[in-house]
Amino acid sequence: MRDAHPRSVDHLLRELRAGNGAAFDELLPLVYDELHRMAERQRQRWDGDDTLNTTALVNEAYLRLAGQSAPEWRDRAHFLAVAATAMRQILIDYAKRRCAAKRGGRQRRVALHEVEFALPGGDDRSGVHEELLVALDQALRRLDQVDRRQTRIVECRFFGGMTIEDTAEVLGVSPATVKRGWAMAQAWLYRDLRQAVEEEL
Amino acid sequence: MTGSGGGGPEPIDRDTMEVLFERARAMQPEARAAFLAEACRGDRRIQRELDSLLAHAAEAEGFFARLAGSLVSPTVGHSMGHYRILGALGSGGMGTVYRAHDTRLDREVALKFLPPHLSAQPEARERLLVEARAAAALEHPNVCTIHEIGETADGRPFLAMACYAGETLSQRLGRGVVPPGEAVAIAVQVARGLAAAHARGIVHRDVKPGNIMLCADGTVRLLDFGLAKLQDVTLTSPGARPGTIAYMSPEQARGDPLDRRTDLWSLGVVLYEMLTGVRPFRGGNDQAVILAILHEQPPSLARARPEVSERLAQTVRRLLRKDPAERYGSAVDLLADLASTGGETAAIPPRSTSRIRGGILLAALAALIAVAWSLAQRHAGDAREVRRLAVLPLANLTGDPRREYFVDGLHDALISEMSRIPGLVVISRQSMMRYRGSTEPVPLIARALGVDALLEGSVFLAGDSVRITVQLVRAEPEEHLWAGSYHRGLENALALQGEVARAVARAIHARTTSDTASGATPLLVSREAQDAYLKGLFYQERLIQASDGSGARATIRTAAGWLEKAVALAPDWAAAHARLARAYHWLASYMQDPRLADEYYPKSKAAALRALELDESEAQAHASLGFVLFNHERDWTGAERSIRRALELDPNSHQWIYALYLLAAGRTGEAVEHFRQAQTRNPLSAIISQQLAWAYACDGRADEAIRELTELRARLDDTPGWLRSNLATYYLEGSKYPEAIAQLETLAVMVDSDAQSLAELASAYADAGRKDAARRLLARIVARDGSWYAPELYLALGDTGRAIATVEDALETNPNAFLHFRCSTIHRKLSAEPRIRDIVRRLRYPS
């Protein structure tokens, strides 16, 4: 029933590569649907406790949607960028739903110690990743007001699991720029997250 | 909100901020303030913002790495390399642990992924991995076995550990206190594991219930040796302490240097907790816990658990002394005391669930074995297809780069043992070395080398013993055909090589000729002798792999020195004599130095003869003997007999020497054939390509010589000088003057006025009819030195007499240069001249 997709995805990717930014918005729902369907299937197969392997999901989605006709390497990078945005939405939706389920429908803010628990070496058992993801999504919206490129870098790197090179390719900047932006964005987001949590106290 | 520098010429944009952030990040914190003040040109707002971001940078990276680690962690059903993830085993401070199936060795393992941000600190990571490898070399029934320390495709380090049925002590404690007898039995086993580790200088640093595995069979195993330090690295700020500080020793809490007594403290805390169900040092927050560890005495054990004997309570008190000097000096001392707590050392009662689980496991195991057996039967048929095999460089898991020679030596020995298998073509070591540490997929490597199967493995050293693990993997479809693991004392390391090789041979359904021969080193030689032998082989290999001749003489001398030592230590060891013969014949021939030739050809012959006296099946000795016979003694029939015997014994290694023989004997067509055979075994070797091209040229096939070198040039990253000059020679042969001159002119510029290339250029000019240019160059060369290449030039200029005289001169000084002369253009051009025929006769070469 999705027979029409491969061709249109190919077409849209070519458009995207040619610089037609509108193709991104057209692609997003297609990619979102596919990723969402696959993620659901994966979650049904395995215990809901298991984390999603986003990289594998995205790659599989790519093969399904665009893989039939020997697409170009550049197309793959552009696909990954779309998938990163879709993945962000999917993961945040899951996280919200799981928070809600845990807290009996009420969404809860993250506590400061929970942010610290998520630091390496911290005790992981508190299981606050969902809350952290939701908080991160909100911080990312704030970053978007300040620095659009850094937001895209975070989407690609963090949610899309993309390499520096792939990210650089789709954003049309140098890998060094991606590296710098990624480093600064992490500091910005982490500080913002902490501040948001501290204000709540 | 405009900064005071807002009126400056260029406001600082986000791009500049990113650059400044990156630079400041790389600096020492003390240097940052001055740098930022300067760089922000008085823009206080930007300066404050960068300062604040930098203050969060370290924690931010850790935070994202951790969060991302949970997002992209491997999921059930996915494969990481040869591991297929079966499910999560649990998660702890170091990240999630997965249950996985090792598809190569067909066993279940636990996979632990180390935090990805470790890769951002390569030095620290390397140092810690070395330590983890040292811990991995620890084999003890009370220590969890680490099978492999590897890296995922994206550079994330992971550990593959043995997977044990059972539960952690932490899980056990969740069900309540442990009876004293059982608690002591657990402590005894933990102490045994610690004693073994401490004896090797490994401190655990993180003994806690979560790291103590109570296996279903009643054994207790310590997990995560050597990992605590990895965890320390992740502590990027004082605010981020690991979750489990309750088991830290006072010295650890203070950040003092640690020794084995820190582990004894932690074991004391664990023992206390097992007995009472609570931790001895508690507090509402981390600081309070640390204060208690540093300054408070734990509540009396006797009061909490009256049934605990005073003796045991005393032991626990001593383990928990603040001053390490007042604790037990070692885990062994502790063991003595624990043993004397008498009746309390009851065994850990096997739980009924464990027994049932054990039963299920056994049944599952039996099923697995049955499947594995039937697979093996199926593969046995397919395995006949293995006709060309490559032995990948063995992974050095010894954790000690100085052991490289040992690992390399084993690799070499494996290749030569495998080469004895009739009908099997084994790719030479030289072509394999580029795959050292490679993560290229098997099918790709196989395609590059044109092989059906790859043998890969690793070497593990633990004290006086060595463990070799080998796997035979068929390339397409990628399938694991066979695996074996060999564990021996170092004394037998060489016998072990033969054993591994023969086992693989059986697996691929071939019979080795060495089944009955004595060449498989059943001879027991001392460890020193083996060591010297392996070092000798290592340096010989280094020479073969060197792309240029630099340092060659020193390298061969070093190799010869080690082999001389091996021979002195084990005078009856045929293999060592044979390798020494090779080192000597290289010394004699490689340098083109007549004095070395006179000294080392006889030595090489003597060593070869001694080797053959001890073991007639030493192929290398026959080959070396043959080399000496034709190159030095001009005994052409004897040489051919020896080399053919070497080929019969080991068809893989000595094609090359035979080809050289044929070339020297003027049998150029046959030489081409044998160089080509040598090349199929050594497809990536530049030297063989070079010589094959040479043989083509001698055989009058200049076009093929050019094709060979052009292909080689495409394979190499850049074009070495010799390749250009050889190519030019063959262009000249084929009368392609413009091409030749183009190469030679580049060369003359590349290697400024090098006599050899200038001479070639001059003769190219001459051949191309540009005699004036040739003469000018010739004058320059002759003014510098009477080069070997001059005769071709004289010939090109039409002065045949002087050309011949130059040849006579050169051969008078160095008769060993004849091989080169015989295969040179000038020989072909002059071979009909009576004076040249005379030289050939005088030097006793077949005409």
C-alpha cells in the first residue's frame, strides 16, 4: 500500500539536494510515518523497557524508502537529516507518553539531582531519561531562538545519530564548523536545562 | 544589554564565538580568562557568556554522551560485529550490559559498552584500555573472564565477558541478610579473586555487591576488574560522584593513591552489609556518607547480629580500619583469618532455582552442541572449497606493545605452518601486514586478496602462559567454519604453533605434510631460545616490509644477532639454523657489498647445512642453500636441486627465490611464471611486482612490464622513485622515448641530481636522438662518479668499446652485481659481443 513511496521519496531527496527546502517539509511526514511504524513494531516485539536503536531504525527506514534505486550518497545524508527531525519528534512523543504513564497522567519537571544522575558515573537506576528528553526538547526550542544552525546540529548528531561528516554535508558547512557548533550547543543546552530545573525549585 | 565593546568595529558573531569557545576549551583553565579578555575585545557580555558556557562544557559532554548512549544503545536482535544482542542484562554506573551471542565462537557473552565520550580523550582511553587488558589477562575461577576488549564500528570501546547464570550479590541482598556461613563463603571466594589480582599488581578499586556475581554453580566471581579507573575518568567535576560511594575506602574518598588494601576495606563493607543487611557508613547525602567513612566507627556488628562470632566481627573490624596499615596486609592474610572462623565457612547452598536453571542450561547446551556438530559436518563439505587462505595478523591482547614481536612471530609461524599444506595457497605475511588492527569486513579483505577464507585470531599472555584463539572464517557467504583455543605454558609456545596449524589443517580437510615430519617443533627448547628466535623472525619481517632500503643493514644484523643467540642456546634446533641461514644470505646479497658477500655466503651455507643435518624437511634451509649455491658458488645444478626441494616442502614461500634463480640463469620465461606464482601468494607486494616487471622486461615483454608497474602505481599512494626509474627503463625498452623522458625528468627534479636517475635520463636522451643533451649530462655524471649506468649511456652514444669496458670494470669490482647486469638492457644489447661472452663464462653463469 506504500508502493508510491519509494519513487516520491527519491524524487523529494533529489529536490532537496537541488536546494528546494520545501522538499524537507514534504518528506518529513513520509519519513516520520515509516520510522514510527518501524519503531512501533520494534517495541511490540521487545519489552517496552528497551531503548530504541535510532541509528539502525533510520538506516532501515532509508533502505525501505529510498534504497531500491541505488541512490546517491548525498541523498542518504539528506535523508538522515529529515530522519533526525522525525526521530526527535518520535522520541519526544514516546518520552512524554511514558512520563505520563509513570506519573498517572501528570507531567512532572525534572529535579536537579536527576540531571546530575544522568551524568556519567551517576546512578542510572532512577530512570529519568524520559523526563530529561522532554526537558531537552524544550531547551532545544529555546536554543532555536538563539542559534538555528546549532539546533540542527543537535538534531542530526543527537537524535539522528549522524556523523560529523554527514551532518556537515546536509547543513552545507565544514565538519570543523559542525564540531564547534556541537560542542558549544551541548554546553548551552546543559546550562539551560540546569537553569530551568533550578528555577523550578 | 549592549556590552561596553558594542561600539567596536566588528561585533562578535556566533561563528566567532564558536571558534573562541573551541580554542578556550583546549586551554588550561588558568589561561582561559586572559585569552577571553583579549579575544572578546572588551565585549563583557560575550566574555561572560563564553565563560559560563565553558564552565558547563565538561559536564555537558558527559551528560549528552550518557543520554545519547541510552538512545542509540544496541537493541535486541541487532548485531555488533560478531555479537548478536539477545537482551539487556541490567544497567549500572558504567552503562547497560547486554546478553549477546558470539557468532564466531558460538557462545553466550555479556557485553558491556564503555561510555562513548571516553573516545574523546584518546590518551586516557588508551592507558585505561591497557589496564583493562591487563585485568582481562587474569584468569581465575573467582574472577569474571573477559574474552575481548574491542571497539564498535563507531569507536565505542566494549568488553565481551563470560556470561554466568546466577545473580549479583546486590540482587541477593535485596532479599535480606545473608546467613553468616554463606557470607563468609562468599567473602572467601572474593578474597581469592582479589589475591590473584593483587599478585599481578591489579587493584580492583570498586568492590561492591553489584560487582560480585553469585553463579548458579556456587562459585563467586568478581566483575569489572580494571574498570573502576575508567569510571574515574568520567568524573568530570567534583559534583558528579559515582552513585556507589558507600564502598569507598577513606583513602579513596580523600583521593589519595590507592593500593590493594583499598579492596580489602571495600570487601569489609560488603561483608558487613551481608551480615547485617545495612551498610556500615550511612548518611542522608554523599557528603555525610564520606564524613562517616572518614571519621566514624561502624555500629557494632555483634549488637546487630548476635549470632555472628566474635572472631568474624573482629575480622570485619580489622578490614574497616581507617588506616590502611592497620588492615590486613593482603587478601591472603585475610583468607587465613576467614578460614579460621571455622564452622562458619559453610558452602553456599545451591538454590533450587539455580539447580533447575542449571538443568535447563545443560539441556540447552546439549542442543547447541548437537546443532554445532551438524553445522560442522555440513561445513566440512564446504570447507573443501578453501583453496586460498589468508592469515590475518593476530591481535595483540597482551596489553604490552613490547610483546609485538612475540605475536608477530606466532603469526609468521602460523603462515609457514599453513604453507606446508599441499594444494593450499597461503597469502604471504608481507601482504597481510597492512591488515594489522584492521576493522575491514571479512568479505572485503577476502576480495582484495582473492582468498576463500581467512584465519584470524588473538594472542593473550598471562604470566607464564599464552592463550591463542583462532577462527577460520569463510569469506562468501561469511561463515564461521572453525574455531579453536589453545592455552599453554610459554615453554611450549612454538609447539603450540604447530598444533594450531595442524588443527586448522584438519578443519579444512587437508593433510599437512608435517604430520609425521619433525619440523613441527616437538623439540623442547628453552624459553630464552624461543624468545631470541621470535625476535629474529620479527626483524626479518621488518626488513621484508620496509619499502625502502633504509636501515636495512642494521635490521638484518639485528635479526642475525637474535638468531645467533637462539642457535647458541639451542644448538640442535633446525628451524633456528634455517632462519639464521636466511639472515646470512640476506646480509651477503642485500647490500651489494663484496666484502659482506665473501663473509656471509659461506656462513649462510654452513647454517643451512647444519639445519638440514638436523631436519631434512626445513624448507627455508634448502632455499637459502640454493641461493648461496647459485649466487656465490655458481653451482647451477646444485642450486636448482635445493630450491626445488624447498618448493616441494613449502610451495608457498620459495617461488620467489626460484624465480630469482631462473632470472639469473637466463631462463626468463620460466622466471616470469614463478614470479607470477609468487605474486598470487603475495598479491599486494610491491617488491614482487617490481621483480615481475623486471622479469617481463628481461623476457623482452616491455609492454607487460609497463602494465605491471602502472598497475602497481595505481595501488600505491604515491609513486616512489624506483618505480619511476624502472618504468622509464621499460619505456625505453619499448622505444617510448617521450614517456621515458617524462618519467626521468620528473625523477631528476624529485631526487635532485641523483646519479642513477641522471644517467638514465641521459641514456633516454641518447636513445631519443638527443645526443647533445645526453653528452652534457654524461659529463656531469662522470665528473661525479663512474656510475654503473654509464655503459648504457656510452652504448646509446655509439661508443660500444667504452660501454663494454665499463661493464668489465664494474663486474671486476663486484661479481655479485652480475645478476643485475644479466637482467639489464645493456646485457641484451651486448650479449653477442665476444668480450661480454667472456665475462659470462668467467663468472660461471650459464650462457
